[in-house]
Amino acid sequence: MDEEKETMENQKIQVLSRLRNLRSRSSSSSSSSSAISTNIMPISNPGPSPPRKLSNSDRPSITLTEQQQETIRLPVKHCMLNAIELAWAGLKNYVRDKNVNFSFNDVRNLAYQWMTSLSATTAMGYINKTRKIEDMFKKSDRFTEEIEDQLIDEDEDVDSMTEEMDD
């Protein structure tokens, strides 16, 4: 039981760090040999990705191998299936509610406050919400596939009945 809680807590921490460090693909952690890059690709492009070169102006380019890359495949037109988009919406709502001076520095500070105060529970909530929506899509796809044969069969019956009536 304690191991399950510890595993869940570790997963929450990993998710939280991924959400907080979205821009770190080419910054601090990429210089180590065990760096992992998050490579976001649309689902419609399922081919293998070549090694990515990450660079900063003050550092040499680093080429990541396949073992060091983590590819996340996201649907092109369904942002509700993307936990990052949900987190982004939460950030925008927070800034919109708290921003009174409408200055760039205030927006930057509010965004930083939101990201540092983001809890593992909230991050897991974003992920769980996308999983629920994904499950809903899967159920509707299964239902559509189940009734598809019936719909096609009914159309064929109608066509044959129409031909009989024409004769």
C-alpha cells in the first residue's frame, strides 16, 4: 500500500516537473548526457523522428539519441486531449484574474507565481481530465464501429427495396 502511494507521488512529481519545465528542452538539463527531450508531434505524423539538435547561443549543439528522446503524440485539432493546453488555460485564467496594471512585468511575475504554486494534485487533475476525455472518445469510436455495420446493412436493404419498387 505504501509502495503504491510512493509510486503515485513519484509520478505526480514527474508530471509536475514536466509541466513546469516545458521550455527546458534547450536549457539547463540538456547539457547532461542523460537529458530527455520532450518532442511534441501531431498524431497524423507517426513516422520515427530523427535525433534533434538542441542549441543555445552560449552552448554547442547537442544531438540526442533515440533512447534520450520522449515523443508525445498529440492530435492536431483536439486541444482538449492535451494536458499542457489545460495547464496553459489555467495559467491564462490566473493571470487574467490577478492582472490589474496590464504591464508585461506583472504578467511575467503572475505567470511565475502560478507555475511555482502549481501542485502535483492540480497537474494530475489536468492529466486525469484529458484521460477521461480520451476514454469518452474511445467509447464513442467503439460505439460508432459497432453500429457502422448495421447502418451499412440497412442502406443496402433500402437500395434493394428501391430496386424492387422500380421494377
